[in-house]
Amino acid sequence: MKKNLISIVKNQHWFIKTLVCIVLIIGQNPAICAQTHSELLTAEIEVFNDTKIEIEGPDVKLFGTGTIDTRHSKQQFRIAGKNEQEPILILNNILNVNTWEQSVVKLEHELTLKVKEGVNKDELIQDLQPILSLNAANTLSVSFFSNLVSLQIENGWFKDENSRLHFKNGNIHGIDFLEISTTIYVPKSSTLHLSGNKMVAHIGEHKGTLKTVLESSDFTAAKLSKLIADFSDCNVNIDYIEDGNLDFKSCDVQIQSAEYLDINSCLSSLDIEEVETLKIKKTLNDECRSQSIHHLNVDEGLFSQFDFGTLEDALDMQLLNSDVNIDHLGAELESLVIVNKNGDLSIGIEKLEESLMTLRNANLSKLSINKSFIELEEEGHKKIYKLGKAENASTIDISCELCTIKIK
């Protein structure tokens, strides 16, 4: 009996020690007390037909002392403290811009947050509420955080994590965790400006003018009437453009169909499935591919590669140290002019019935011409060839020094 009493006392003592340890652990780890909340915040404003809508990608100012871990990818901007496995703030950089027929701009924030016991959750949510307003110039600037000033983090070896959001109205809220995702709705015919860094932007059908300045981002669009864009280190994927004025630097570009494109590009890969008119002002060390082009003009092509399926109507290229491959010249070809130096040219003429071809500069590395062409005359460094009757013929004029030419 005495032994059993001693055992009971020992067990009670062990239970009390365990309970005290649990209380201490919870006290030293406030996140255990935190509760997770989800909220959907919305803001709407009616706009005019000529309203300019400006959208900036998500960003936040960060201040702090101690250990701070930041990771900025195209998908999210992630901030953690001394425990890098437990993020404090996540901004999802996947921005969906939906277009609709309404003359209304709508902004949606999906929030997931953890607040400690005693923190006024409702006041924090109110401070995170987006605000939309037109200025005197009839411009709507859509900011992801209308009232937020900064996130401040403090921690240390013997100091707990202290994370606070500072707002313009002077409010300061302590948080354990906040995650935000954003969706925007804009009128289909609006004038839209989009800018950002390290983000993913999805645009639906847009009938107005879209201006974009994006860096280190992914951009996808369905159907665009007019696009004026400056892309740097971006992945670009567009289904259709009616009118595009585009600058690319170190980009990977996929365009399915276009009516008119005006392009400046360097260090990029351009895949344009089908285009009516393509005008390239300057290309430097690029790869340009297309299955079908009707009209192509290259003002200056340097150290680039061009690979085309079918050229239907007309081509004019001023090149240097560049290679050109055209699988087929269309039966209705009007003219082809290529000036190049130090490059390879390969042109397929099976669909042509009549043509007059002039080759200039005898200083060629190699020349191979389809037997269907008959040499008419030679004058200095110029040779003229005929295909068919050549009465209403297309004209081919190639000037290429130190080149390999294959007319197949």
C-alpha cells in the first residue's frame, strides 16, 4: 500500500512538471495560439470610356533587424524571419486581369492571416481594405496596398519574432502570417497600363489599348486589339494581336497569330506562328521563327537567325552575319530583297511559277541554284536568272558577300 502511494505521488509530480513545460512552450511560441482567418476584400468603381487604368504589380517595403529571409519568384514574394520555413508574408504574384463589358473596375483581395490572441483582427482587415479612386486626370491607379506603408521585422538570438504592418493612418498591427492573392476586373475597351517585376500576369480579351512594362515576368494574353509593350527577361505567350508595338530583351516569345507587329529585339527567341505584316526595326543575336508570313521587313538584323515556313507576298531584309531559311516562297510572291554578309541563305522555290532573280557579289562561299532557273546574263558581279516565262514575274534580288546560298 505504501508503495502504491509513493507511485501515485510520483505520477502526480510528473504530470505537474509536464503541464508546466507545455505552458512554457506555448508561452514561448505565440504562433501556437494564433488562429487562421480567411477573408475576401473587394473594391469597385465606375469608370468612363476614356479612363486610363494603371496597374502596378505587388510590392511591399521591408525594414528589419535580425534574420530576414526574402524569396522573390514569378509566382510569389515570400518573407520569413529567423525560421525560414515559416513565412510571415506571402504575396502571390499571379495576377489575373479579367475583362468584362461593365464600365466598372473591381479589385479582389483573398486574404489568409494569423493573428495572436489580443490583436484586433477586424481593424487589421479594415486597414487592408483596397481603395479605388479616380484622379483629376481621369486616371485610376490600382495599387495592391492602398494604405500599407511597410512590413517591419525584429528578431534575435534571444528575442522572439516581432512582425508588424505599418499603415498610412498610423495603425500598427502585429501579425504571424499574411498571404494575399489578387484578381482585377476591367472594362474590355479600357486603356490599360500594366507594370511590374517578377510576376505572372494573365490578360483575357481586351479591345482597348494595353501598355505593359514588365521585367523578369510571365505574360499571357488571349486576344488583344493594340499592345504597346516593353518586356525584359520575360516569357510572353499571346494567342492573337491585331496591332503590336513590342520591345523584347532576353525574352522567350510565343505568338500564335497577328495582323501587324512592329518589333525591336535582342537576345530573344521569337516564335510567331502566323503574321500578316512583320516589321523588325532591329534584331541583335535573336532567333526568329514563323510558319507563315505575308509581308516581312527587317531594317537591321545583326547576328541573328531567321527560319520561316512560307513567305507569301514580300520580304525586304538588311542583314549582317545572319542566317535565313525560307522553306517555301508563296505562288503569289511579289518581291524578295536580301542584303547580307557572312551568312547562310536557303530558299525554297517549288511553289513559284515565274520569277526574275538577280544575284549580286560574286564573292560567295558556295552557290547552289535549282535547275528550273535559267541564267540570262552576267554583268560584272551581277547575274540574272529566269524562272518560267517571267512576264508577270516576281522579283528576287540577293546581295550577299561571303555567303552560302542555296536556291532549292
